[in-house]
Amino acid sequence: MLENGRGYLRSPALVFPIPSVIRLIYVIRRPRPQGRLSRRDVFLRDHYACQYCGRHTHDLTLDHVIPRKRGGPHDWANVVAACKACNHRKAGRTPEEAHMRSPGHRSVDLQPLPSFYHYLDSQMEWRKFVPGYDVDLGFS
Ligand SMILES: [Zn+2]
């Protein structure tokens, strides 16, 4: 047990913690559920930084790297966090056409882990284990 977030179960003789975060001794492999594409999950994946200029801001938009009008899909690989200035500058163009840096993470792990982020509102003790969540997001 790494975190006890929920108190204890008590029997007349014994007290058992109720774990909120545990470390597994071995990895349990299971199919990865397809997470739904949400603004918050994209922003968290991108660490609340604009993927064009790198600026950290609370004022982000979702940007389709290849614009939707040009056939760009609405999926994890094609949607990134962008600040309003970069989104406006890029408009309906590809990064190359707009002479902007192409988001760098697109070849790595594009989809975040299953969308458990909404639990973080109630499970305070989980937050320190989620990369990017310790950024001051203004909605804690
Ligand atoms: Zn930007």
C-alpha cells in the first residue's frame, strides 16, 4: 500500500487500512480501453503547454494539427493543446504551411492512460502519481 485514502476497517481484534494507491508486485496486462478524446485529457497529456510555442497557460484550445477541413482526423494523434495565439496564427493551415514547429510528441505515446482523470477531483491522494497534475491548473 502506498496511500491510505479511505481510513480503516476495524474488527474487534484487528485494524486494516483501506488502500487508495497500491504498488503491484507484478504487471497485470490487459487490453487498453480506448479513451474518449476530451479537452482535459489532451491538456493533461500535453502538460498544459502549447505544443507549438511551448508556453504553459491556462488559456488553451484544442488544435487539429492537420486541419479537419483537410481530412485531419479527430483523434489522439492529430489533436494537441495550443495557446490561442498559436491557434489563431495557424488558422486552417498545417504547421509547415504556417511556418510553425510541428508538435514533437506525435510519434510517441499519443493516447493517455484510460481516462481516470475525473476521479482526481475526489481522489486527492492519487494526484501526486499523475504526471502533470501537480501543475497549478486553477481548478483544484
Ligand atoms: Zn502557442
